[in-house]
Amino acid sequence: MTLVHIVVILVVVGLVMWLINTYIPMAAPIKSLLNIVVFVVILIWLLQTFGLIGPIPGLKIPALS
């Protein structure tokens, strides 16, 4: 996976999160929880993509390549 693919994925995820946060009405705690969950998943995916951590047993994050 190239750096361009990673940046495009991050931009798309950021745009989708911005659209959800802006246009879908939901309670503030739910919105915060959604943002935290997406951040953690993206962080784990990035760390695995760059080889800084190995696979986590029981956690399935599909490869996007």
C-alpha cells in the first residue's frame, strides 16, 4: 500500500466523519463515542500498516489493498 493510498483513505474517512458530525443529528455523547471509536480503529490500522504493531488476536481489521 502506497503513501498516496493511505492519505486518500484518511481523507475519505475524515470527510465521512465530518458529514456524519455535521448533518446527522445525534446526542453529543453518542457523537463523541463514535469519533473515539473511529479514531482508535484508524490508529490501530495505521500502526499495523506501517508495521509498528502486529495483528491483534481477536480483532479483525481488513486490509484495504
